[in-house]
Amino acid sequence: METRLDKARKDPESMKARILGAARRIFGDYGFHGTTMRMIAQDVGIDISTLHYHWGEKKALYEDVILDINKDLQKSLIDVERMIHGRPLAERMAIAIDVMTDYLFAHPEVSNLILLRYFGKTRHESSLDFKVPEFTGDIARSMELTRDPKNVSPRAVMEVLTVMNALHHFVSGENFFRPMTGLQRDDYIFAAKETLKFLLIPAFVQRNSGAV
């Protein structure tokens, strides 16, 4: 049976897709507790009863936003893996940083929601969450930190989290960091990529130079 999320992803022009897009942005800006269904309805341009008709309660909509982001992240990582497979580590990391940085800047709500989940003082209690452990294992394997994505050492987990959190902070902190640099948005994104490559690639190439 098709879920509401399935229908929204299947038809990007549908009302459900419009609601999902607005919910992603607004939950990303304000978190679960700071967002109301009325805010989402106003953003879409519908009344709140129409919103409830299409998606039910706030908890259901928030959980579908998390599912939607997890699906998008998984697809992005699979696409990156196809691009970088078989290349040297430094080249793989440069491509992955470029692609994932572009993706996250195009969808800042992803970084915002992940960081809110990490650091927010109040969290939405749900059986659903971001698939951070699963994503961490896949990234660790791509970076030659493990052969088995289901068996990753604590050090490798920390190293992957360092990379991902650096990306998320440049994205989520854009409105704060970019005025400090005086850069236009495109230049800021380019500088973020180059800074990440400058700091991370040599460290990981050296870290893995003795890997078996």
C-alpha cells in the first residue's frame, strides 16, 4: 500500500509533495517543537484542515520528513559510491566532498535537522531517527577505514563524524559564517569545499597509507 510519503515522492507537483517540501524547510528552521502545523499550512497556502486531511498530525508529518531525508541521503551516498569506486583515496574524497557539499547546500534542512537532533535540548521522541550509524559504516568503508561497514572501530566512527560534522556546520552555519568571510554564496560554497579538502584529504591519505 502506498504511503503518503510514497505519493509525495512519486508526484513532485502534488499537494502532498508541496506539504512535504514546506515541512522539510520549516522543521529544518525551527525543529519539531518550534514548528506548528499552522506555519506549514500558511507556507503552502492552504488552511490547516486541508493540511490535516493530506497528512494527519504533526508527529506523522515530522516522521515522514525524517524518512524522506534518510532516503535522499542514502541515494546520494550510493550515487557518490558509484562515482568514486576504484579511484585513489585522495580522488575519492575530493569527489565525495564536492558532491555531498553541493547536495547539502541545496538542501540545508538536512544539515539543520541532523544538528538539531544532535544538539537540541529538546528532542522529538520517536522510533524513527536519522540513520547515522548505517551511513557512518558506508562512509568508513569508502574511506578505507574498514572492510566491513557493520563492524567499524570507535576511532573510524569518530573520523567519519569529523568529516560529516564539518560539512554540516558549514551548511547550517552559512548565515553566520558567510558574513564573517565577506563572500558571495557561490564563493562561500567553493571555499567550504576547498577548505575541507585542504584539511581532510592529507590527514586521511596519511592515516590510510599503512592500511592493509
